[in-house]
Amino acid sequence: MGEVLSANYKDLIVWQRAMQLSQKSYEVTREFPADEKFGLVSQIRRASVSVVSNIAEGQGRMTKGEFRQFLGHARGSLFELETQVLLAEQLGFVVRAKDVNAICEMVEEVKKMLNGLIKSLA
């Protein structure tokens, strides 16, 4: 398991998928109403960046326990992101339903990958 701790975080597939999720989140929120710039746009973007950042920071820590803790933070931010996107959809901020579906599918994929990585570090 030392490989996970010594590997470059950019090589982690979960980090790569989380980067794609963050990028998609930015793309979708560009179309939100201007008055949401400091509301849900900011929240969604911050949560998506938090997911990928916590994966990277955790991988850079010295122990499996610390890595696991940061993966837990990433998982929490993932749930936060999903909730915010669903709220934005209910409020009518998302222009295309396929965008919500794409983000939710990406969230599920990253969630499964995080859960597997967390288990492997136990």
C-alpha cells in the first residue's frame, strides 16, 4: 500500500475523474443567472474544487490514516456538490437536464472510487 502514498496524485484515476467533474461543474455554472455568482455558482465551484484538492492533499500526507481522513473530506464535498446541483436544478438554474445527469453520473463514479480507496486504506 506504500505505492498509494508514494505515487503522484495526478496518477490516481479518482483524482483524474474528480478533475473532470470540477471542470464540468464550472462549465455548467457559467450559464447560471448573474445574481447567483456569489450564491450557488460559488458554492458548487468551491465544493467541486474541494473534492479534487482533498484527494491531492491527502495523497501527499505521510500516513494512510491521514490520506483516509482527506478522502473522507473529499467524499463530504462530493455529497455537498451533488446536493447543490440538485437544488440548482429545482430552482431552474440549470439550462439542460443532461448537464445535471452528467454531473450526477460523475459524482456516482467518483463516490464509488473514493469508497474503494478508503476501504483499501483501512
